[in-house]
Amino acid sequence: MKAARNSVADSSERDTRLVWRIAALLIDYPTEAVMAMLPDLRTAAASLPSPALVSFIDHALSVGGGTLTQHYVETFDMRRRNCLHLSYYAYGDTRKRGMALLRFKHAYRVAGVELGEHELPDHLAVVLEFAATVDFQGGRRLLVEHRPVLELIRLSLADSGSPYLAVLDAVCATLPALNSADRRKVAALAAEGPPEEDVGLEPFAMDPALHAESGGRR
């Protein structure tokens, strides 16, 4: 029985690592190198229980690199509410965000990883790659700590009908479900927005559970 449980746990971790590794590539800027990898990524994603990543890869293959790149820029570079830097939502560009970034850097350094000087450690693609390939438990802790932020991004992508929703769905499915405290945090982040920034709240109001947690506050 113990051996069977260990086998199931090992299989679950392998699947989770694979989801994170593929998602790290898909949620980053769609370079020519990544586009060339899509057929192989699709083969790997097809071995996973969830079809979410396969559906996104099929979309990416069908529209091609030019269209996907344009959508990526419009989605993640031109809309603050879709920012992929996980500490941005709570701290904006204030000095407190610098301390939050150190939290990420410390986790990487403990695992023996040093990022390039122009690479911010809280970008979702960086965190996912770290969790998938370097430190599973350490990376998972960072993702769980920022589960409310991931939910904000997921809701925003759902609201805009972005195909990138499938990638966030796949990542969130590997993490614990939102609890009451998480939902209150999601509602608070949505209502307040990053410090010194005006962030549209409409996409975050679509979840009735979040609306209820915040007492209907927009």
C-alpha cells in the first residue's frame, strides 16, 4: 500500500512539473524558438490528464507566430490587469515591491540559482520554470503564496476571452483551491489595485463568490 501511494505521489508530481514546465514556455513571449517547439510541447501535454494546455497549443499552431505575438503584447504588455509580475498587484512600483522581489530572489539563491540582472524574479514564467526544473517544493510555495494573484489574472483573461486562459487554468488546477481567506484577498486586490495605479476592476467582479466575499463592493 505504501509503495502504491508513493507511486501515485511520484506520478502526480511528475505531471505537475510537466504542466509548470510547458506553461512556463507558453506564458512567456512567443519567440520563434518557442513556436518551433509547439508540436513537441503538444505531444508532451497530451500525456496530461487535463486537455487545457493542448487546447492552447492547438490555438497557437492554428493562428501562427505573428498573430499570437500581437495578442500576447496586447494582453500582457498593454494591460496592467494582466501583468505577469506576481508582486505587482500588491505593491505596484513602490519600494515595498523591492522587498517582495527579494523574497523570490532568496528562494532562487537557496536553490543555487542566480537570475540575469535584467530578469525580474517574480515573472510567472520564471517562477514556473524554477518550480518545474529546480525546486519543486520551494517553487510551489511561491505559487501558493500568490494564488490570489493568479486568480486575478485568470479572471481577467476569462473576461477578455483570451486563449491564454487555458494556460492559467492548467496552472491553477495544480494548486490548492481558493479558500475564504484567498477569496477575500482576491476581492481586496481587485478593489484596491496596485498602489499609485488605476486598475480596471470589471474583470474581477465576474466571480459571484468573490462578489459575495467583498460584500458586493466593486
